Amino acid sequence: MAKVRIVTDKVTMTATLNESESAKTFYQALPIEGSANRWGLEIYFDIGLSLREENPQAKVPSGAIGYWPPGSAFCIFFGQTPYSPVNVLGMLDGDPKEFAKVQSGEAVKLEKAE
């Protein structure tokens, strides 16, 4: 399974992607950089991809990573479920609560983890 590395000034963690078409397209687009936005216990930012809805889920577990089609955004969940349904891309390999350290405006880099 493919892995992505999520890098911020305060947290570096890998995530394991699932076998969905959304995850495969996302992986091929890496590396991607953005600026974190916070919404409750979630970080999200526009990644410039336009992916169709693929089995969108309104409830996801803490530690899920996803793609939010209305905002073309990558999401990291470390608490409550999404604002609206997301395509689940995979799961973090570490403690999702670490991402509570990341604040709005902080740089986030997504890259392939070899």
C-alpha cells in the first residue's frame, strides 16, 4: 500500500492510503504544499485537485485522512467527523491528536513516503 508523509513545523507523520481511485489520483499528484485551515478537530486545505465523489462518508474515525470534494481539500481528522461527506483516502500511522498542535496558516507538505 502506498504511503504519504505529512510534514508541518510541529508534526511529521505517515499515513497509509487505501486502494480507492481518489487515493491513487491523490498519490500521483504528490508532492503538494498548502496552508493549514482549522475547523474544530480537523485540518484541511485546498490541494488543487478536482476529484469526483467516491463513496463519500459523513462520519469518519479520528485518524482518517480524506478529500473534501466541495473545497478540493485534503483533510486530516483528529476528532469529530467532517463538516460534510468526504472521500476517505486512508489512515494516519500515528497518534492523530498530534495534529492538534498545528494552527491555521501553518505550512503543510504532503509527499510520497518511500
